[in-house]
Amino acid sequence: MTEGPRSGLLAVSSALLAMSRHLEVRDVLKTIVVSARELLAAQYAALGVPDDHGGFAQFVVDGVSEEQWKAIGPLPRQHGILAAMLHGARTERLADVREDPRFEGWPSAHPDMSDFLGLPIRDGDETLGALFLANKRCPKPQGACGFTEEDEALLGIFAQHAALALTNARLYERSRELTIAEERSRLAHELHDAVSQKLFSLRLTAQAAATLVDRDPGRAKGELQQVAALAAEAADELRAAVVELRPAALDEDGLVATLRTQIQVLDRAHSAHITFDCTGVRALPAAQEEAMLRVAQEALHNALRHSGATRVCV
């Protein structure tokens, strides 16, 4: 075997392994785009996921800087060559996308593109997305497409594995959503039981205090102190449950911002002063961020409920 084919197989293997490492849809989408661009030596790559309203629910790009992407503006709608990818089953390989009759232009900040390779990512009859590559990084004859028939065939194989990875990620997220829903239901049940018991005791103690006010003020005072203690316990139960039921914004904000927000909520809800300090934290895989958030929540819950501390630092 020559070095060229061996190198190509290693590149394909690396791309497929990269997709299989992720379970979150957002991570899989980004990995598909990055891997496809590297695999086929393209300058630009993008992956559009359709919504139900004639546009894109998600549009992931690689090869475009964050500044460029902001300057380009809103997500593209389904039109022109993009619509062909989403609504048709054929691959499009073009020497110059700008010369195609379906081309309808792009925003002024959009990078200039010529040769183009795109295809839909499909799971049976369902189109999961459309993968686009532009500007092959290689010498090419005048007027010819830099992407070859071999590139087209390779991208077709890659797209089949991308469909599997994306479908698995969606199934994983749905499974996790069901687990979260079950956990929320469990917490709500526990909240109902715990607070109901506290409120029932509170009501009985308040009634006892009312009957003792005239004939035994000393005992009535003790009962009222018990009322105050029960009310504080019920409030603590409510605060803890509200924080646990609050959906984490990890997907949108990341670990640091989500934890900072929750600590601000706890600081307002509790008499203890709670502070948060963070330096040098890098982004982590989604599963690790979620695990760290749960550890921090449990530690905070224990500290606030059991330590009696007037100051808690995270």
C-alpha cells in the first residue's frame, strides 16, 4: 500500500472516531463540520439543520472567524443551492457555485467561494441536515472543480456515518430529557411530602399557641417559637427544591456562568453570604460540566442546610 492511500484511510478513521466520541448534538454537529473540512482539504465547511418553518434551526460553520460570522448577519433561509441540498437527495459538485442558476448571492461580509461540494445528510427518508464544502485547497485546471469524484464518494460515506452519529446524539438527548423529567417529578413529589408535613405541624402548633395565649402565656410563647422554627424549615425546603428544579443553562451559558447565576440566587434566598470566584477555567465536555454543576449544587445544599455558616465561598 502506498503512503497516499494509507494517509487517506487514517484521515477517514480519525474523522469517524471524532464523531463517535460525542453524545451532545451540538458537539456532534461541530465535529462533523470540522472533520469534513479537514478530510477533504476545504477552506470552508458548513452544516445546516432544517427547522419546521422554512429556515435553519442550526447552522454550524468552520473556516469562518467569529468576527466574520457576526458581520454576515442572521442565519440563511432555505433558498438557492441550500434548499436544493435540504429538499433533494442528490449531491451537488460545482466548479463555481456563483455560476449556478440557483445562486442568489450572499451578504457583503460573506467570504468569497467558488468550487462547491454539498450533499444532504439523511436517515432513511428524513433529511437531518445539509453539509457544504467550498474552496478545495489544491491546484486545479482553469474552470474545473477542485473537488473530485473521489471526494464526492468519500463525502457520501462520511455523511452516512454522520447521520448515525447525529441520530445517536438525538436519541441520547431525548433519553436524558426523559430522565430529567422523571427527576423533576420525583423532586416535586418529595417537595409536596416534605413541605406538607411541615405545614401540617405548623398549623397544629399555631392552633395550640392560640388556645394557650390566655391561660398559659409562657407555654404559648414556646409554641410560637416552635411555629417560627417550623416556618424556617419549610422555607429552607422550598428554597432547596426551587434551586434543584431550576433548569440549568449549561447548553447556552456554560458551567461558569450557570454556577455564578445559581449562586447569586442562593445568596439572595439565604441569610448566609455566598460568594463565587473563578479563574483559569477552560471549557469542558458537556457531560463533565453537568457533573461538576451537580457536585457544586450538592455541596452548596449541604453547607447551607447543615453547617450553620454565615459565609460560604465557592
